[in-house]
Amino acid sequence: MNTLKVRLLIAFACLYAAILAGLGFVLGQLFPVYMENTVRSNLQEAQQHLSDYFTSEKIPITDKQQQELVKQLPDSFLSNDLITTRWHFWLILVIVLFIAFVLLMFTTNRLLKKLSLSVEHVTQTALELAQGNYRARAYESSDVATTALSKSINVLARNLQDMTMIREIEQERLKTLINNMGSALIMIGREGEISVVNDGFLKLFNKNHDDVKKHVFRELGVDENLEEFVDHVFMTETPYRKQIEITVHQQIKHMEVYGAPVIGAHGHWLGVVIVMHDITELKNLEQVRKDFVANVSHELRTPITSIKGFSETLLDGAYQDEETLLSFLEIMYKESNRLQMLVQDLLELSKIEKEGFKVDVAPTSFNAIVKSAMEMAHIQIEEKNMDVHLEEEGEVRVLGDANRLTQIVVNLLANAVSYSKPDKRIDLKVLTHGEYGVVEIADQGIGIKQAEIPRIFERFYRVDRARSRNSGGTGLGLAIVKHLVEAHNGRIIVKSEEGVGTTMRIYIPLAS
């Protein structure tokens, strides 16, 4: 902008110099003519004054003498004055023209400065707008020629700012929607580069934005099944839906994947978008339901088959043998008891798992609960000639339902007896740990494999099926225990070593 101002000043200086030089040249040409006419007029006036003087003074002189005297007057008697006047004229003319040139340049500089500042500010505002700063505004003044331009620039800036604000709001809404949609999403460009990815995808594959930003999808190292799905969408350019299994961090996940091409406004193909719904939990629940139906059918079939078989045998004539009759009736009685226990446990578990199930909590002595459970299980303990040792760290009062807590401890104590060999020892402890009352039951039984510990609270899951069935268990005890502990806002922790024994710790909130 300063360069433009200097160029304009130089141009105006040349123009002013040319105009003033032309004016000086014209005045310089007219001044000698004017001076010559003036001298001649003055000479004629001098001759006339001299003639009038002779006449008025009545000096005796003839006309011929008078004419000769006038002719003797030199034409250049004012030449010295004329030369001096001419030099003075040129000096004054140069000074006047120089002053006029300076005044014109000063005025022009002021005008150009004011105009250039306005243009410079408008230009700077335009540059700020080009760089994305839509808050920039040009200075508006009514006494400069760029007022209309400044107003137009400001209107443009306001419109751009409003458009940008609306765009940012829409982008934030879209970003929030994508990141909180509950599914993994990724958009892949035409060349295979990743253009959009949400937090669900990054969390699923344990990636961060730097790992995927401006990278090719093939470089992510995802499961082959997902890569094949993406290739299918790329090749067919049609929407596609499929359930696939992918391995993520050595875990198998079931995913329902939907892919579709991204088409621009003019039918231009931009890439594909992939949305993945994690249905692993649904698959697991479906499998649990299938296993539950199969297990219930199996558990019911065994006692029913026994009862039916023995009853048919008795009807065929075996009832006439009193010893056989009593033996069969005893077996049928045990199987019917087992069937009754299974139905009761199923009803109990269904009740506990029902939404809204609550326990009647009240301050309860954990010590009394454990002693009561020992009394209820003493027959099983004596049958195996086992030693049960109780260690108490003072009185421990918890906030719980006494009947349900007794059910929990009896169930765990019965499991410890069932899965231990005769003449073994069971250690019980009642203590406090932080804000919880704790009951610890440690046996010297068969133990549990580490891989099986997370599954022992599943319905009908047995560590040793033959031993469990022989002991009369239904396979639902630990599932009931887990739900009852959670209903008390507590937790249960299992530690076990195969062939050594199992320790179970129940944590129930203390009564305040």
C-alpha cells in the first residue's frame, strides 16, 4: 500500500510539474510582449509630454526642431529597468510556481494518505477474512471514497461469520451424535484413507486419533472378516448388512455391521461408511437362554426318568418283593426330593432375578448368621467327619436380611462340604474390612481352575458334574448366592487353586 501511495505521489508530482512548467513557459512568452508594448507606450507618452511641455512653456522652437529633438530620445532609455524587471519577474514566477507545487503536493499527500489508509484497512480486512477471521471489520467513514466498499466488506464479513457459526453448530451436533451413537463408525474415502472415525471405533480397537488420522484403512490391522466386509462394499457400491465375528485383544466379539456408499450432491462417489453394532452381549444372552433350556430339560429329565423307570418296574410285579419295593420307593423318594429342590430353586432364582426385587435390610449380627448356618449344615458336616473352625474378630453387624444372609452362608458352606473329601477342615472367619462386614469360607476341596472361576456363578454350571449330581445339588446355588449378595449392595470374591482348595469372601455393608 505504501508503494502505491509513493507511485501516486510521483505521478501527481510529474503532472503538477508539467502543468506548472507549461504555465511558466506561457507566462515567460507573454511577459516580453507585454513589456515591449509597455515600453513603447511609455516612450510615446514621454514624447507627448515633451511636446506638451514645449508648448506650455512657450519655448520658441519650430516643429522641425521639435521633431528632431524627439527623434534624439533613445528607444532604450528604460532598458536597465526592463532587464531588472524581467529578472524580478522570473524570480517571482519561479518562487510562486514552487510554492504552488509544494502546496499541491502537500494537499495531494493528505488526500492520498487518507484514501490509502482506508483502502489499506479494507485490504487488511479482506486478508483477515481470507484467513478465516470472520470477526474482522473494516472502518466505515462517510468522508472517504471507500465507504461503500467498507460497508460491503462488513456485510460480507457478517454473513460469513453467521454461516461459519451455523456450520460450527451443525458440526458439533454431528460430532456429538456420531460419538454418542453407541456404535462404532468409520468413513473411508475413495482411496482407502480414513476420513471420519468416532470414539466408539477407537475404543473398540484400542486406537487413538493419531493412529488413524490420514491413514489407510488397510494399515489399521483390524480383523480379516471386517476387511472382507469393507472390500465387498467397495466393490459392489451397494448397501450391505452382515453379522460377523472379529477378534479384538484375544477376545471374540459378535458384530452386526452395516456398510453403504457415500454419494455426493451430483452423484459423485465419495467413499463408504461402516457402522458396527456390538451384539456380543445379545449373543451371550441367547446362548445362556439356550443353555438354560437345555440344562433345565436335562436336570428334569434325569429324576423324571428314574421315577418313571422304577414305577414301571414296580407295576410290572417288582412290588411283590418287599425289599425291592422299599429300595425302589426310597430311590423314587430321593429323586422326587431332588425334583422338588430343582423346582424350588428355579422359582427362587426367578423371583430374585425379577426386576424390582429387594431384601428387607436391618442391622443384623453376622456372627449369629454364621453360627446358625453351621447348625443347619451340621448333619452334612458330621457325615463326612469334617472339622469346622470359626474365627471371630469381635461383633460384626451388617445391614442385611437375616433370612437371606443365612441362605447365602448355608449355600456356600454346603458347597464347601460337598466338594471336600471326608476328614478335611473348613475355616470360617467373621471380620470387618473398611465399610464392609466379611465372612470368609475356606475349604480343602478339589479347587477350581482359574479359567472356570468366572463361570461358577452361571446357572447349572458345575465344576465336577458327577460329584455335584451325587451330592444332590441343583447347580443353581451359586447363581442364587450371587444375586442375593448383589441385592445387599455387596460383592463376592473367589480365590481357588486346583487340588488345594477354595476360599470365598462375602462383603456386606456394615450397619452404621
